[in-house]
Amino acid sequence: MKKYDIALIPADGIGPQVIEASWEVLSKVADQEGFGLSETTFPWSCAYYNETGMMMPADGIETLRGFDAILLGSVGWPAQVPDSVSLHGLLLTIRKAFDQYANVRPHRLLPKVNGPLKATDFDLLCIRENTEGEYSGAGGRVHQGTPSEVVVETSVFTRRGVERILRYGFEQARQRSGRLASVTKSNAQKHSMVFWDEVTRELAAEFPDVEVTSYHVDALAARMIMAPESLDVIVASNLFGDILTDMGAAIQGGLGFAASANINPDRSVPSMFEPVHGSAPDIAHLGIANPIATIWSAAMMLEHLGEKQAADRIMAAIATATEKGVGVNPGKDKTSAITAAVLEALD
């Protein structure tokens, strides 16, 4: 029997609740499909930082390296720890250490979920470069706190980084509808984004079966609102992908449905799966967090591990639950009730 070792990092706010819910679903589907799952839970969080001065121990990355995958709840508690500390100390550290360069986020409406758009038949896959670009962290501040203060934030785009994320996008488009939207702002950013467009054209020659269209990010944002059904796979830089995928979450009904994967396609190190919704400290004590985004992320994890039938089974169960109206209205259903509906649908 195949067995997978999963690292669970519930982290902050509603993270522990949604991780517990997703693990119940994962355990049940593993039993049904005949493979094994074992979990090790790590307490790394803002509370851990307040106790130790670190978001994770010095050997945290090496500890995680031996796992098949990582399932993360949510990171952040701004009232206690600045986001610049919590994110860079845990989430971004893991992404960069394991070179999880492809951030993958699906956007589509589940049954009975009401989105803000007239369009209801869209099915988008947004692929965001996850390790460099505008979030490289290169830069600094001089003369800090004086009238002469200077701040420099430098975007870093490497040929290797741009080429591999575009190649991943082309490959995903080839597996889906054969359509790829590449996103830049090359009319204004004449170095990095012109370079991105050049690499896109170079790779397009290797994928003659994929129809690639280059968009400026503002035009693509408008298209996502006005005609999302005209899009399929979208590939963008770190910053543009971050913004567009939050828009994607909005049009699919909200952050409670927004799943994501941080993928290293060569599988030599663990990839990480997480909901997009954040830690939501204001509702952490209410038991009303929607676990669907995390359960969806867990399904993406199983598909990455090669258990596609189990992943499809989870997605069908989520759809059955929302078809019955469970989990479709923010704050109406308890986390436990939504979890129970998905577990029942698995039967």
C-alpha cells in the first residue's frame, strides 16, 4: 500500500480549524481509495514566534525536506507580529527554500455559489511565478527617517525563472483547452516585461498546439470581469499573479473557495498546499471558517502526489455539499457542519 507523509502547519487564526477539517476528509478518502496518510503537525506560527523569536526553528527547512507534501493553514496575526515578519519567516521561506516556483490557483464557481458576475461558466487556472520578480526582496533604505530617505525595491527576473514558469503554463494549457494568456505590462516596463514577452514568443514556437495571447495586466483584469469564460490558463509574474488571483477568488464567490498550490514540478522536494484566505483573526474563535478552500487545496495535493481519483472524489464531494446549499453563504454554516457535509458526500 502506498503511504504518504504529510507535514501539517496549522499556523494562525482559523488555520487550525480548516486544517483539522481537511485532514478528516483526507483520512476518509485515503481509506476509501486504499492508500495511507500519516501526519506530523508543527506548531510554527505567530504564537511560536512570540515564544521563541522565530517563526520556525533554524532546522525547520531540513525537517520538512523529508515529507511528501506540506499542508498549510494560514499565516499571520498582525496585532501580534508584523506580516513582514510572519510571512518572510515561514511561508515565503518555505516557498523559496524548496524552489516552489509555480503558484497554481483554480477559479471556478461551485454549484449554488453565487459570484458577483453574470458569467457562471468560467474555469480559470492562474499560474503565478512564485520565487522572484517583484517579490524578490532586493533593495533597501538609506537615510532612514530623514527628509532625504531613499527607498529602492528592485524586481529581479532571470531567464531561468521566466522560462520555466512560462513553460509550466504552456504545459498546463496543452493539457486543458490549448489556450494560454501571458500577462505583462510591457508598454510601461520596458525591460522586465519586454523580456517576458520575448521569452513567451520563443517558447510559443515549441508549443504550436497552444494558442498564446499576450495581454497587458490591466486589459486582462478587465477581461476577467467582463468575459472570464474567454480565458483558460493565465500565467503571470509574482506581483501581477498575486493581484489577478485575488480577483479570481472574488469572482468565484470569495476567499472561502480559493485554493492554491506551491509546486516544485521536479518533485525532489515537497510542494506546499494552502488556502488563500489568510488567518482571519476576527472570526478565529467563532467556528464559522469555511474549510472548502483548504479541502480543495488538499485535493490538489493528492493530485500532485498521483492520487487523481481520490482528488476527483473530494472535488465531487465538495460540489455535492454546495449543491445542497452547505457552505455557500459566508458565516452561515459552522466549520463542523460544512466538513460533515463533505464527509457525508464522500459516501
